[in-house]
Amino acid sequence: MKKNNMIKRVSFIDRACHWTVVICFFLVALSGIAMFFPTLSWLTQTFGTPQMGRILHPFFGVLIFCVLVLMFFRFVKHNIPKKDDIGWFIHIVEVLKGNEHKVADVGKYNPGQKAMFWSIMGLILVLLVSGVIIWRPYFAHFFPMWSIRLGLLIHAVSAIVLIHAILIHIYMAFWVKGSITGMIEGKVSRKWAQKHHPRWARQIEAEEEKGNQ
């Protein structure tokens, strides 16, 4: 039996969650930057007006958190750090040269993707907690002024770090050809899988052979 050249990498529900987060994060990031830098208030036009941007910013942030919680439980089993991941980081230069398959036997997600996964999940939790503390008029009045000021600082710093992490994530998605197609269509070529995620590719082939028996 001839094998299909394309294999499934991302399910529809995971792709739907991913792009929901992408859209919401774009809106939240723009409105957040506008509030941090008043001269950029025009960025809130994505929400209609600066006032609407200030109102909707936290609600969209909560939506991002809820979707990421779902994604956490669906993806966490593939992102558990392993001892073998150290070799990937040691040979990061070769990885950047496109020789990842020569220096590490990568599973469904490589160590860099695992680090990004835990960074995003950790930062979004910090943003949620700090965001609740500074959220007027619903929760801020429950906290003393010093905690609100500290919350503002932590929220701003965490947001800046997260935005940079997302920019790196976007860059890597474009850099590794085929990644974006996989997240849009849900499928990747066998050749792509064997080069970038060889251990995962072997697991898929083993499952297919078992299913054909």
C-alpha cells in the first residue's frame, strides 16, 4: 500500500485554538502598547476607540488565558523536558544551520518549542494575576495601592517579554519552511517530518504499519 505523502500534525481543534489566540493576542498587544505609550493611542482603533480598547483589553486577555489552558492540557504531554534535549541546545549552531536532524532525535516538538511553550504558559499566568490586580473597576479596589503599582510594573514587563517571545515564535515559523502550512492545513510532508522531527515521524509510521496489519 502506497503511503500518503502528507501526514496529520495538528488537529482542527488545536488549529482553531492557535489562531484564536493569535487574533486575540494581536488585539490585546496593540491596545496594551497604546495604554503604555499614550502617543500610540491610535493603535486602539482595532477596537474602535481608545476607551473601547481600555475596556476590552482585559476581557480579551482572559479569553487568551482560557484558550491557552485548553491548549496546555492538549499539548503538555509533548512538551515535557527530557535529558536528551540538552544536546539540542549544545548544538544550537548546527540547528540554526538547518542540520537539526543530525544533532538530535527530535520528537513532535523540539527543545526550543518546548521552551517557548513553558515561557508562554508561565507569562500568561503572570499576566492574568497581575491583570486582575490592576483591573478597574472590577478588582483593583480590593488591593492596596502598593500592590496595584507593583502589579502594573510586573504586567508591563511580562507583556514586553511575551511580545518578544511571540515575535521569535513567528520568526521561527517562517524560518522553518512548512511550519505555517502545517498550522493552517494541519498536515506536513513526510520529508519535513523526517528532517525536523525524526522521532515523531518514526512513531507515526509505526502507528500506520500497526493499523495496516
